[in-house]
Amino acid sequence: MLLKGRSESYELLMMRFLNSRMDLAEQEKWHYLSLEKGFEGAVKFDLQSQSLQEERYIINDLLLKVNNSYFQIDSLIISQGVIHLLDVKNFQGDFYLESDKLISVKTDREYKNPVVQLKRCASLLRQLLQILKLNYFVEASVIFINPEFTLYQAPMDLPIILPTQVNRFFNDLNKTPSRLNDGHKKLAQKLISLHQTKNPFTILPKYIFEQQKKRRLL
């Protein structure tokens, strides 16, 4: 059961608006396209999650705060015995891991290692559950959703689900019985109630409103 859907973030909507009305700097353009790509991948994951059976709660796109630290959750799947915390990535092409970086083979561009980000997110979620006095097991995974993604030099024990494993992930969930109770419902409702509607880390390009207004009149 889907309890919280997904929509474009304020940052993505604003970047989309600005991209159509001004010449973004190279880094700004790259950031905008990354936001679009990320949203596209998350929506693709949402479509696949519709195949889930049994009793499960799905909560998408949560921004939570604990001990003055914010953390973003792409998707939570609450099952009888476990909370699946899922970070969906839509990278495309060949990549390899090196230390705390994910590096593109083609462009040599460095990205933050999503596993490091995932561990931070999982730790903060567990802290929040402890504060709320809720005892649930959290299993965190990075899901690489794009079928044209390849990862080299990845240790087998990393909490990642590669494109060729995504269908298996959903099939395994469907093979696992799940019955939810009032406790699961209260957990889901509490997490949704704690969702932060404004992201304090949103960064937008500098622009002058009057210039944008003049462009619309041309």
C-alpha cells in the first residue's frame, strides 16, 4: 500500500524553470540534469514497486531530521519483520569504486560514494527510531535502477542492488510473507508526520527576476 507518493522537489521545479529561461553555468546545468535523471530513476523504481504483494507500506520521498541533522530517504518499504531503506540511483555507463568515490570510466568525473551516504542515512533513521522508542530492524540498500549501469571493482559484501538484481529483489520480497499490525501503521504515520517540507540545503543559481520577466515578454 502506497502511503506517500513522489513528486518533483522544489529544487527540481525551480531548476527546470530557470533552465528554460536563462543560460545556466556548466556546473548548474550538470546539477539540473542530475536532478532530472534522479527523479526519472525514482519514478521507474516506483513503477516496479507496484508489483509488490502481501501487506506492505511504501513511503516515498521523505526528508527527516534528527539531532539537528537532515537526511533524505528515496523509499521506505515497511514489511512485517523489516524496514527496507532504499536509495535509488539512476547512473548510466561504466563506473568503478575507489575509496569514498564513485568514478565514471568515460568522463573520470567523481561522485560521492552512495554507500557512504546510505550508511549515514541508515544510522540517522535508527537513531530516530530509538528516540521514538520504536524497535524495528532496518535493512539499507542502494539500488542502481538503470539497466545500462555497470560497476567494476565492487566488493561482494556492499549493500548494493545492481540492475540485473532488481527484479530478483522484488521477487524475493514477494516470496516473503508479510502481515502488518497497528504498530506498523503507527510507525508509518509517525514518519510521514515528521516529513520536512522545506529542504534547508536547496541551492539555486542567482538570477534577477526582472531579467526573466523581460525574456518572457520578448
